[in-house]
Amino acid sequence: MMLPRRTFLKIASASAASLVFPMLSGAAEAAPPKKTHLVTLSFDDGFRKSFARIAEIFEKRRLSACLNIVAAGLPEDAYIKNSPLGDFTLWNELKQRGHEIMPHGYRHENLARLPLDQAQDLVRRCLGVFAEKLGGFDPKQAVFNFPYNASTPELERWLPTQVRAFRTGGGAINPWPRSGQAKLTCVSSGPGNCEAAIDRELARLLARPSGWLVFNTHGLDEEGWGPIRASYLEALLDRLLARESVEILPAGRALAKYAV
Ligand SMILES: [Zn+2]
């Protein structure tokens, strides 16, 4: 292909300049410290009070929170019923402020206990609510977070035709994100405070050369199954930010950034 002469000159002079002055091409700039450990704190269910506070705590540190919410109303789950959930007015506001808002079921059904077609219908209905009510929602970038982290092999095969990826139960430490990855596994711990479990999984992560910890947690202080204290979350994020090897990202953003 013939390049127009002006374009050719531009390319030629840019290459020549980069040979003589490597700084002009960016080669001499200090590379950012290489990240080897990813941490995703994946908050489920959508408690109004807790999620607003979690968002504030992440924002204060220029981080995005990973918030997974139930699409339609209050499910029949004692731990969720006891605390008011937020609504799409709040979810849209938090998304606009840079947080990740992802689906966590239509009404928090245990999809693994349902016939496949019913489970698929509920996933479609959940995604339909997101498409209708959450500005900028793109299923191609979405992570579906199974309620109760309960999936089946059939659902796992089907989900990537609907969304970018899904999160289900399994080990807390995933390998570094890889191209085409659709399955993330996580652990959670409850019904009491789950801080010790997070500390334990983090220690395991940091003892390895690299990896991606996906820990599924819920509300703050007294809200939800397996809560953590707000003060613990603040101290935890500060502790992680002090480590150069660690990057704190929501699940979807970790895939978009590294699984390419
Ligand atoms: Zn849940």
C-alpha cells in the first residue's frame, strides 16, 4: 500500500526521532510497578446503607467498588429481608460515580435447584431489568454473580452466551485473568463476621507469586450474611494500597484490563 507522502514523512521522522531520542517515544519513562496480585472484594445483595458507605470508602481511596445487586425486589432470604435494599436510582448514581454494578439474580433464586429452562428464564429476566434500568449496562462487559454461588455445569456452559463472565463458588484464588476467561470462583464466609476469612485468603494470595483473589462479602457492620466492619474495610484497603504488587479492582474491570 502506498502511503500519502505526508503520512510517510510523519512516520519516518517519528521513527528517526525515537532512535535518536528514546525519551520521545516514551521508552525512557519509568514503568509503573508491575502488579502481580489482584484483589476483588465482591459485595453482594445491595443493602442500601452498606452499599452507599462501601462506595464512599472506595471513592475516598480513588477505587471502584464491586457491587452486585438483586434485580427485582426482596427475596425470601432471612439475611437479606432484614435490611432494606437500595434501588436503581441509587445504583445508577453509584455507577456514574465509577463503581461497578453487576447482576446477582432476579430475586436471588438458587438457580442450581431449578430446571435449566426456568433458571435461564430468570437470568434473562434479571439481565432485562438491568438493560432497562441501569444506564450504560452492557451484558458483553457484565459478570453474573450466582446467588448462593450456586451454579450447574449446564448453566456455566450457557452463561457466556449471555454475559462476559460469571462468578460462582470454588476456590478464592483464581489464576491471573486470561483471554477468554468466563468463569471466576470465590469463597464467602458467614453467617457471622468474615474478616478472619478474608485475612486468611489474603495471606494465601500474597504467599504466591501471583494470583487473583475474589472474595464474596455482603454488608457492613450488622447488615447481611457474613458482614465486615466499615473500620476493617478502611484499614484493609489502606493495607493493600501500601503494597506495590497489589491492585484492587472490581471483577468486570479486572477482566477488561487483563483478560485481553
Ligand atoms: Zn446474595
